[in-house]
Amino acid sequence: MPSPTKPHGSPMDTPATDTPSTRKPLMNQHRLFDIAIILKGLNGLFEIIGGGALALIPAGAILAWVDTITHTELSNDPNDFLANALIHWAQHFEHKSQEFVAIYLLVHGLTKVLLVTLLWMGQKIAYPIAIVFFTLFDLYALHRLMLHWSWVLVAFLTVDVIIIGIIAREWLSEPTEPTTSAPGRV
């Protein structure tokens, strides 16, 4: 931010640490931010597709589909771990669970895509909202993890925490004055 006693754009406005060697890490940080929100947006799209599919699939269709794909494997090896785990899961995946998962995926996916779009556009208000939103969903996932351990969920939570950190770092590194172009675009 320029000092009131110096003209805007004066060489004195540029911090002594603003050199090509210090700008490169910032450019890398912006690229990392871009990659993180692109991945988050793609994840949101997959959640919307998955939630929509679950909302449209009849309740018994999942069990029938799992039976179809595991039938051959179980006839060759009745003790196949993966096939038996799929059958067990499908048999206990109730209609209420299907509805909850469909709604969860749709709401989470739509909100994620909206926030990623706002972040990509450089809307300052999106940064704290995204951090709070992703943190709240991660806390819910952590609660689920305490009830039923899952290495897959641990992996997703780890990536999510890293992305939250990247968003926070990008937010804190943004200039406070409005710019004409979207931040993070290199």
C-alpha cells in the first residue's frame, strides 16, 4: 500500500525484498493454489454426478449391480475378500442411507463448485467462507472417522487439510487493494 507522502508507483513503494528471486516462490504458490482449487472443483463435480446418480438409482439396484459384478468371482473363490466386502456393504446400504449420501454429495459438491468458482474469480469473500466450509466438513469427516476407521478417509482428510492451508496462505498473501485481474492467474 503506497504511503500518503510518496506518489503511487514510486520505486520506494516496492519492498526491498521484492526481487525476481522472491517473486518466484509467490508464482509457485499461485500455481499450487490454482492446482488445488482445480482439483477441489473436479472433486465437487464428481460429487454432484455421484449424488445425482444415487438420487436416481432405485434402492435395490445397487445390491443387484454388486451381485452381478461379484457373481463370477465368488463362484470361483467364495472367500474373495473384496467381493465379499462389496456384497456385505451393498446388503447393509439402506434406502435412508442412500438418500442421505445423495443429498450430502449434492450439497457438498454444489457448494464446493460455487466456492471454487468464486476463488478462481478472485472474490475475497470466498477465501474465509471456503476455509470455514471445508473445515466444517472435515470436522464432520473426522467425527465419522472416529466412528469407523478408514484409510481412504484419512487420505482425503489429509489432502483437504493441505488444500485449506493453501487457500489460507493464498488469502493472506493477496494484496488488500482491489486489482483489475483475478489473483492467482499467472
